[in-house]
Amino acid sequence: MPRSQNKVASHRRRKKLLAQAKGYWGARSKVLTVAKHHVDKAGQHAYRHRKTKKREFRQLWIARINAGARIHGMTYSKLIAALEKKQVGINRKVLADLAASHPDAFAEVVKFAQA
């Protein structure tokens, strides 16, 4: 009895992998064995950097809030402590956006925290 190869599924699997490698340079997007390695590695990087991205954005928000707070004669830690004491529920992402895009609104928040 001849061996069954299931060409349809094999072809579809290889085609899917090469589609994931689309845009890679040279053999990385053309040769199956090379593409498989680079798609796997790209997945590892994507997984790891999904975690890192959250850390980096939080650092960015804190830096922006600190810069905005220092303009108004306050530090980041004192501003956050004052906002928590007043039970203001604004997160760091919104505060950073206010500090960067809407300085007047951020000044009001700082004034409220200081009062």
C-alpha cells in the first residue's frame, strides 16, 4: 500500500509559514527552513517585547508627569502622593497626556493637588 503524504495540508502549512515571513530579507522570506527559524525567533521577540513595552511606556509617562510637575514647583512623587491623598482617580497615562498636550488642564490638576 502506498504511503499517504497529505500534500494539501503540508502545502497549506508551508504556505502559511512563508506568509508569516513575508517582508523578510532574502532567503528569510523564500526558503522554508530559513524562514521557519526566523519566524520562530520573531515570535520570541514579539512575546518578550509585549512585556517590555508596558514597562517602557510607564517610564515615559512618569518622565512626562515629572517634567510637567517641576514646571509648577512640585516633584512627581509629591504630586502622586497628593493626588492619592485627595483620592483623585487619574492614572499616569492620562496625567502624562495632560502634561504633554494640555498644559492648562494639567496646571489645574497640580493646583488642586497642592490645595
